[in-house]
Amino acid sequence: MAFLEVKNIKKSFGKNTVLKNIGFSLEKGEVLAIIGSSGSGKTTLLRCVNFLETPEKGVIYVGGKLLFDADDPMIKRESEIRRNRLHFGMVFQQFNLFPQYTVFDNLVLAPKLLAKDQIRSRGSYRGVASFKQAQASIISEAEQLLEKVGLTEKRDSYPCDLSGGQQQRVAIARALALHPDILCFDEPTSALDPELTGEVLNVIKGLKSSDSTMIVVTHEIGFARAVADKIIFMDNGVIEEEGTPDEVIGNPKSQRTREFLARFNRFGD
């Protein structure tokens, strides 16, 4: 079994079926890029995979563990969904940083809350039994993450004092702070000016070299080709084509994929 297994995912909003029996797999350390036109179901698929949406049908495994089964009401309980969501880190289009907190506080807030909860309920957090020890580890890791995304000097700044690219890099560090098994990006550069896009893409490229498992919904076709191990092209709620970057982008078999890529090459969108 692959590290991530997604099988037969179906999701509807009212009478509109957005995802039609979607399935794919991903090995640990691989990067999957999901491309396609607006409305094809890309973001909805990502939100279903990390439990921000609940599919009507399908199963999801991570590391051989069943995290979701649409036919099992126990797995669909909110407490289970919150716990299983910790396997995933999410980086949104609009950053979603807490404006009232500094950059550093944005990074340590969720890990501290999680540490308190797990020490209380399980007796330990990441191998330590005291919150004082956990807090010291969380602070040290946050400092390392800020260095990793190149923002050490912005430690005490507030989100309003940062550029869009800097805010997105903080959002990436915040997602990493919870040690997710899989890091998910939903169009991470769509809210950025073109000159800021490169700095965020470079951070994501750097994460690939550290063997992070990632799913990236993106409109940056060149980036997808350079970084992804696998590419999925979605159209009208189905996976129209999937394979390596050379297969899907370099030599697409589907007429719909060829039309999409030709439009991209013509207009750069």
C-alpha cells in the first residue's frame, strides 16, 4: 500500500457533483501537483483529503492506517476528524495568519495548544511528559523553521508588516510546526504579485529536497513540471489524466489535457 491512498472519493454540493469517484496514491516523500481549469474540482479534492470537507463516498489511508471511510459513522465523528486532520498541514491561498499575533506567536500557538491537550489526555507530547519541556522544544523548532523560510529577522513582526510573499512563507512554517505527514498547498501563489511568487515557490522546492510529502494545487505549470513526481490533470470532477510531468505535460494523451496546456501556453494562465 502506498503512503497515501485515496479511493472512490465523491463529493456533491446540492445537486452539483463536484468529485466523481476520484482516486490516487502517493508514496512517502513524493510531490503531487494537481492542475486543471477553475471549477474542475482541484481545491475540493484537496479539502476532502485533509478533512476540511466530508465526502459522501470514499476512503482515505495514510501510512496504512484508515483515516476516513464514508460508510463508517465512528470515523466520521468530529473528534476523530480533528485528530486525523493532524496528519495534514494546510497552506491556503490567503495565508490565514492571525493578525493579532506576531510571526513567532503564529508559529507556536497551535503546537502549544496541542502539547497541552496531548499531555493531559495521553501523558506526553512528542516523547516528553512535561509541558515545560514540550514548550522549549516547540520554541526551538519554531526558530529553526523561521530560518528555513528565511524570515528570522521578522520574528517579532506582525502579519500586516509583511509582504504577501513573506506572509505565505510564515504560513508554510506554521503548517510545518505541527509535523504533518503530508503538506497540502491550495494555489499558494495565486494571491501574490508575480515578483513575490518566486520566493514562495523556492521555499516549496526546498521542502522537496527534505523529503516532505506534498500535494500542491497550482496554476504554475512550469513549477509543477520542475518539482512534482506525479501530476494529475482534473476536468469536470474527474481525473482526466495522470502520470509523470513528462507524460502529462510533455506528452499528454488526452485531448482535453492538450487543449488546457495549449491555452496555458498561449495566454500564460
